[in-house]
Amino acid sequence: MTTFNEGYNVTQMMAKCAKTVVILADSSKLSRSGFNQVLLPEQIDMLITDSGILSEDVARFRSQGIHVVAV
């Protein structure tokens, strides 16, 4: 997960303290990358997104051990 937000280090600290890391993101943002890497895929437990997520993105996230929920 990447971001253009300069406050990404706070997100990193919260993820380190959490038992479960859940990302909530619009599907249109999933193919983009920002300047700052916030979390590695192995640090993310679940991704919740909208039904517009591409099947290849679902497969990519699941292959990295991330549970994907499209609503």
C-alpha cells in the first residue's frame, strides 16, 4: 500500500500495534501507487473495497494472503 500523504508513518505505527490490519479503499485506487510505501502486503490482513475491483486484482491480493471483500 502506498500513499502521497506525508502522515504515512502514523499508519505504519498503528498497523504495528493492531491485531488485524484492514484496508478500506475504492477499487479505482488499487492500481495506483504513491511516493511513500505505507504497508507491505504481508502486513495487511483484509481489503474491503467496492464491486468494481478487477478479478486480476482480487487474485493478486489473495495470492499475497490478503482476504478480499467486495461490497
